[in-house]
Amino acid sequence: MALKITVIGTGYLGATHAAAMAELGFEVLGLDIVPEKIAMLSAGKAPMYEPGLEELLRRHVPGFEGSTGRLRFTTSYEEVGEFGDIHFVCVTTPQKHGEYACDMSYVDAAIDSLAPHLRRPALVVGKSTVPVGSAARLAARLTELAPAGADAELAWNPEFLREGFAVQDTLHPDRIVVGVTSDRAEKLLREVYETPLAEGSPFVVTDYPTAELVKTAANSFLATKISFINAMAEVCEASDGDVVKLAEAIGHDERIGKKFLRAGIGFGGGCLPKDIRAFMARAGELGADQALTFLREVDSINMRRRGHMVELAREAVGGSFLGKRVAVLGATFKPDSDDVRDSPALNVAGQIHLQGAQVTVFDPKGMDNARALFPTLAYAPSALEAAQGAHAVLHLTEWAEFRELDPAALDGAVAERRILDGRNALDPERWREAGWTYRALGRPTV
């Protein structure tokens, strides 16, 4: 009999996972406790911008021409318990308010709500990023609450999605990691991922703690690499070196690699910042805090970049933002997303606004979310309109359309031709040849 899959939580991770499971051929039922989100998904609309996701939803949600009808959504845990053989838990694990630690309340609530409806053998698969040790605790809770008892098993299967590439990363993962305690659980997960496994995706079988650690370790490594090159940018500025050429040179070393070596205003979003902080907090609880003290400096370097960008902008407009207009290109924490959570771009825009400048923001996809978070900033419908009367233009999210901007097209709009590249993604020569003053983090001024 074909496996039936449920997905608990239909945010960024859950909605993508549910649609991808339907694409892989499974009957899928997604659950969320927010009725508005369920109504949106049932209408084939994604609750966030993610390239390719809405097309995938409409290929499988009933009611669309040519749809397979394999993907439905509900708010009922009872329906989910009756329907599914495998239940993926994809709820959020935010940072606790006022603490570094991870807030596990949503995961705990999902397990407590689902377990009483598991009356036959089932596999519950955690995908949320959790502190190491959580899976063992949740497995015991599941056995305690489920009518099926020990036949309601837990596995841990961390996600490695990149926003902007989430659909591709789910359908064609670069690795699949499963933390299991039985051959049955491993067999079921091999069946779920049969298609990507046939394509050659590596399948790594571990215990619970290792599976939990893989995601936080991976994010900590990436964060460290980003903060390393940003630290080098600070040294380059002090010594008149060029961090872009430095990154190019060390990136040719295969042991280092070229990725994540672009200096700029640092990382943000809903994963890296909160994950490395939760990792530090959990290491402290385990008595291994000294092992991760370096992550405090990684976090510190990252946050310092935002303030440094504000200082460069203030210096560029003459030492004070009062009476100045600043255009900010970018609001999301990265391109190909509408996610503004802990966005360095919006943080910089907000700081400059608080220091007296009139700040106007444009982003290709993140405008509504940015307005909701920073309603006091001004917003424009295009880069050209954002630049009207600007004394400085700040490039803070590396969208392709910003990289392709024609400097001449902005000439008539700005008050002064001055651009600060917070992502080291623009061509300095192109802008300077067009008569602009170009400045970037970690690069010589001329």
C-alpha cells in the first residue's frame, strides 16, 4: 500500500516540503493551526515568496487544470492522525524572547496535539532545527501519549533548504540525513526519498543527537566562513587591501572554496543568527560552552558590519544624516526571497532613519513584509523612484536587477552620484566610469 504523508506546520519549510512530497508521488495532507494559511494554500497560493513553489502547489492542489489532486490541507489533527503513515513536523523554533536559547513550544505543542490521534503504527519525523537532546525527549513523549504506544516511532531528518532554492533543495537534496533508532524507520525514510536516492543523493544514517547536531553545525560553519571574510574586510580597510581580490585568491584553495566568501553587511534571516545562538546556549547547558565560545565572536563580527555600513554612509554624506535623503536598494535578508527576518538591509535602513535621514527603500519582493516591520520608512515602487533626490544610494541586498542597474539611468534622479555597495556585488569600474563615487566594504576607496 502506498505511503500517505502529512506535514505539520505549513510555513516556509512545511509548505515547500508538502508540495515536494506530492511532486514525488505521495498523497499528502498538510496541517496548520492558522485557518487563513490553510485557505491560502488550498487556493494554490504560497504564504511566502519562494521561486517555483506556487507552480508546484497548483500542480497538486485540487481545483486546478491538470492537477493531480494529491495535496490537501486541514486544521484537524484528528484527520491528520487517521490519514498519515508518516508525519513530518515542520514547525518553527524561534529564539526565546530575551534569551539565546531555542523556543521549543511549537514543536512540543505539535507532538502533544498529534500523538493522541496515532492509533496505528506511524513514523513521526522531525525536520525542525532543535537543540541536541530534544529528539530523545520527544520520542519518549510520543510513546507516552500515542494510543499506538511504541509503534508510534520518532525519527529526525534535518532540513538544509536555501531560501530561493527550497523547491530544488527538497526535490534534489545534496544530502539526506536521518536519525533513527530502528531498521523500520530507516526503511520507511528510504521509501520516502526513493526518487532523490536513485538520482544519487547521499543518505546518511545516524543516531538522534548527531542528526540534530548536523544542521546547527552546518549553519555555524557557514556563519563562521561569512564572518571570517568580513573580519578580513576590516583588516583590508585598515591596510588599504582589497577583500574581493583576497577572497578570490584564497577561494582557489580547494580546502577553502569560493562560496560564502563575499564580504558585506553580514548574514541575517530566520536561521543562521538564531541557530548559532541556540547552539551556544545548548552547549552551555551540556557543560561544553568553551567549545563554542568562538561563535560569540562570529555573531559579534556579523552584527558589527551593520553599524559599520551606517558609519560609511554617514561619512559619505558629510558627517551627518540630518537633511539628507538616502535610497536603500534591498529589504530582504537575501535575494530571491520575501523574508525580512533579521534583515541586515532593513536594520541599516532603520538605523540611518533614526539618525535623521529620509530613507526610501525598494525591494523586488519584500516590500509588504518590510512595511509591516518598519512602517516609518518610506517605500518606492522602483529603484529609480527610490533614488529620487538621494544624496547616497545603498546597495544592501544582491538582487540580480540591482547588479544590472544602469548607473546612467539613475543620474537624473539622484541629488549626488554616490553609491555604497554593501554586498560587494556591483562593478566598481562601471559605476566610476559613469561619474559615480563608489565605496564598498573592505575595498580601496579608489
